[in-house]
Amino acid sequence: MSAQKLKELDEKLRRAHTEVKEKEDAREAAQTELDDMLMVLADLEEKRKRDRERLKVHGEEVSEGEDDDEEGEEEEEDDDDEGAEEEGEGEGEEAEVEEAQKPDA
């Protein structure tokens, strides 16, 4: 094998190693980001569970299903506003319920 051919193969091997390293670094970064997102999701689920318990303690109806979350929350908010006016409940309790429903930023 000639020296020129050997240099070409050596350079090709170095480029391949560099490419593998870059791809592995990118994969690790993506995995780290995914792990972080999963932790945030778990934190949000835990907060949602605590908020549901707080609402139950305050006598609010809370759906247990995951399927109707978005629709159910909007309907519950409308129902809660009407119920508070009809029953003559104070603004303080209504504000606590609304605060419990707000997601953390």
C-alpha cells in the first residue's frame, strides 16, 4: 500500500470518528433534554394531583378521567361561577378555587 493511500484512509477514519463523536454528543444532549422534560411532566402531574385534592377539600366536584380534562375544566369554571353567585358564597373561596386551577409558570 502506498503512503498516499494510507494517509487518505487515516484521514477518512479520523473524520468517521469525529462524526460518531458529534452524533453521540447530540444524542446525549437530546436524552438529557428528554429526561428534563419527563421530570417537569412528573412535577406537573404531582401538582395537578395536589390541586385536585385541594378542590375536593373545598367541596368542588373534580372529574377523575383524563379524557375530559380540557372540556371538563372549562365547563367546571362556568358552573363554579354560576354556583357561587346563586349560593351567595364569598369571593375569597372563589379566588382560592381559581388559584388552585392555575398552572405554575
